[in-house]
Amino acid sequence: MAGKVSDGGGDLDENSEINVTPFIDVMLVLLIIFMVAAPLATVDMKVDLPQSVSKPTPRDDKPVFVTLSADLGLAIGNEETAREEFAAQLQRLTEGNTETRVLLRADKAVDYGELMTVMNLIQNAGYTKIALVGLEGAPGR
């Protein structure tokens, strides 16, 4: 702190100098607060999920694909199926083995709620091993 010491006279001299040390301390604290809070305040919501750059997992010898097209048509393998007959056809194709992994493909334009509806259909049929299929591509695309 800056200050003057009087020589013991009775009156204190006026000090017209500004003490900047507390101002610097406050500014450094504010700087640290903003440096910590600024990255938390940004939100980057780009979501383009259908593409993946991860190493693909090995597939089964006879994979079971369930496809949900942009017009919400449902297919098992290459055969289109009605939602009412979906569970029976899936049971027939997998020969009743509910441990079979079901690979779910959906068009990019399909609503997330519709995708969850199809996942629920698969789970209600007794299949719990469901994998989502995406494009394998270069990062940043």
C-alpha cells in the first residue's frame, strides 16, 4: 500500500495518490473467473450422427438388418414388413434365438422418436442386443 507517514505533527497530510493494488487484485480475480466460466458458457450443438469414424466391430456370419426408411417403411433384411408382423418375422428369421444381434439402420431424415419406436418393437420381440449402423467416413464431414 502506498501512503505517507507523518512526522508526528497533529494534522495528517492529504494523500492524493491512487492506490492501484486493490484494483489490480480485483481485475486478476475477475480475469480468472471469466477464464474459467467462458468455456462453460459456449454451446456447440452440431449433431450429424449417421457417420462414424470408429473401427467397425466384427459382424456375425449372418447379420440381421432392420431398416427404417425415410418414408417410415420397415424392413427386415431386404423384405419390407408391416409393424404388426414385425416380431413374428424377426423370430422366424433368427430361428427364435433372442441372443442374435440386430443391426438397426435408419435414414438420416428419420425422426428420433420413430427410431426409438422401432427399437422398442425390437426389444418387445425379446431382442436386447441392438446395434446402430452408420456410415463409415472421414472425420469432419
